[in-house]
Amino acid sequence: MDDRVEDVARLADQAGVALLHVGPDMLITLANDAAHQLLGKRPGALMQRSVMEAFVDHRVEEAILRGAAPGSGAIEVDGPAGRLLQIRLRPDGTRAGARWVLVEDVTELRRLQRIRTEFIDNLSHELRTPLTSIRLLTERLSDEMAALELPERVRDRVANIDVETGHLVQMVSELLDLSRIEQGATTLHLDDVPPLELLEATMARVRTFADRADVTLAVAEPTEPVPSIRGDRERLGQLLLNLLHNAVKFSLPGGTVRAAAGVNIDHVVLSVQDEGIGIARADQARIFERFYKTDRARGRSQGGTGLGLSIARHIAEAHGGSIRVESEEGHGSTFFVTLPAAGGPVSRAG
Ligand code: ADP
């Protein structure tokens, strides 16, 4: 036995971290006490056993063979006694094909996340009914006021109530959307979606908003054939709408927002680029969190809930895709969404 491996496993035990070391032959060279405990095995029972025996889930074996877990880099498997275990892999830099496997009990974390999501879901439902009434009453009040002699400030106040209620209604409906997507309650209706058609159709939905903001919208001509996306047309439309809406909202008058579709191996990459205020480096990692708004965005008065990008990220990930941003403050931002192409791999032209 490699002394170094034993030392690391012992150290991990002291830190309460469950750790296994797997050789290139898929046999467990070493598992510390914490790992035995989490996997419900007697001390020492995992030594020289196969990965399949330890985790009883083929995804762990596949990920070790491939050298990495898919997507976010973690796999969740059912453990003993109804526990939920999260598995992460790290290469053992000193031995080719050998891996460290970290195991973490995420049962409680997932339970709390579920409670939070259910709470938001219930709350949004409860808020929706009275809000809808307030909205209708405000509209009726505005209509009735039209025929009356009233000071301008009274009209302004009612108009403000209408605008703010609109924001609240939007926030509640985005919260509901987000909690449904998070719970996996929205099943995706998969279809072959032509990307350019999707871009054009979604742009049409923000055209009035863009005209009002004096922002030009353009779809770039693709330089190579782009396959269809395997995805849910409505959800993808919602994702793009959020990106385009933001792009216009954070543009300066006279600016242009460009959308494009391209190919990357077996994925379609959609991009939305603006020439607007940009996003500081420190904010770039956080804008996909729910309710996160940059200070500069708070200073602008276009409203917004801070939920749009969080929803966009969930939709991309529900498709097995991803979203990222490139931006420089004062020089605009580009959002890239990578989504699976329909019909498997396509070769890159050129
Ligand atoms: P919001 O409803 O506030 O737009 P989002 O989740 O869509 O919520 O965006 C979160 C924050 O990210 C925004 O408040 C803004 O600070 C920043 N942001 C998003 N898109 C852009 C963009 N195209 N340019 C500059 N900042 C942006």
C-alpha cells in the first residue's frame, strides 16, 4: 500500500471527509473509516472491492472511467438507510488512471432545499390571488378616473401603484416558475427547434420594448449550417426572452443587441450580445443566483426581479446544457447558452 494514499485517507478521516482511492483497474485501493460508515460497510470491507460493489450505481463507474463526472461535476446516488450521497472525483496526480473519490451525505441539505422550494411555491400561490385583485382594481380605478377632474399628482400615484403592482405580479410569477423548474415539476416537451426561427420569434417579443429604448435588434447570419436544438420550444423561448430583455434593458440608447446561433461539436451555442453597461468581474459569477442584482442595475429604474437569469440557468441545465457570460464593465456583455443539438454529433465546418 502506498503510504501517501494512507496518509491522505487518515487526514481526511480527521477532517470528517469520506474518501476512497480507486486504481486504474476500478478496484478500491483504500477507503477511510468515514467512507465505510457512509456506505454502510464494516471497517475494511471495501478494500479491493469494485467501484460497482461500493456504490451500486453504474454512473459512478462510468464517471471514473471517463475521468470526470458530467455537468456540474457531482453525481448523486442513493446510499444505505435512505441517505442521499454526493460523489465527486479528483484525479490522483501522481498515478495515471487512479482517482480520489469524495463522498458527502447531502440528505439534510436536499431536505432543506425541498422545504425552501415548497415554501416559496406556497407563498407565491398565496400572494397571486390578492395581487391579481389589486391589479384589476387599479386598472378599473384608472379607467374611472379618466372621466374625472383630478389633480395630476393623483393620476401619477395611481399610475405608480399600477407599475409597482406589475413588478410584484411579475416577481410572483417568476418565483413560481423558478420553484417549479427547481422541483423538476415542469416536464420538458422535447422537440427539434430550429435556432434561427427561435431567435427571430423571441426577438419579435421584445421589439416594442427595444424600440422604446432606442435599441436596434439584429440576428447574425450564421457562418456555418446550424442544426436544430433538441429542446422545449416554450422554455427555450423563455430563456432567450430573459436574455434579450436584459440586453435591451442594460443597453444605452442607440445601442445594438445581436443574437447569433453557432455549432460546437454536438451542441448548438446561442449568444446574445449587447453594447450596454457591462457587468463587473466580481458580479459575473453571482448574477445567475436568484434575486442577485448588481449595484449598477439597482440604480437604474427599469424594475426587474433578479430572477430572470436564475430561471435561464435552470432551463439550460434542465436541457443538459449550460449558460455563461463574458463581459467588461462599460463595454457590454455577451451571454452564451450551450444546448444539445438534435440528431447527435455534427461536424464543425472549416
Ligand atoms: P433582473 O430582473 O434584475 O434583470 P436577472 O436575473 O435577469 O434579473 O439579472 C440579474 C442581474 O444581472 C441584473 O439585475 C443586472 O445587474 C445583471 N445583468 C443581467 N443581464 C445584464 C446585461 N445584459 N448587462 C448588464 N447587466 C446585466
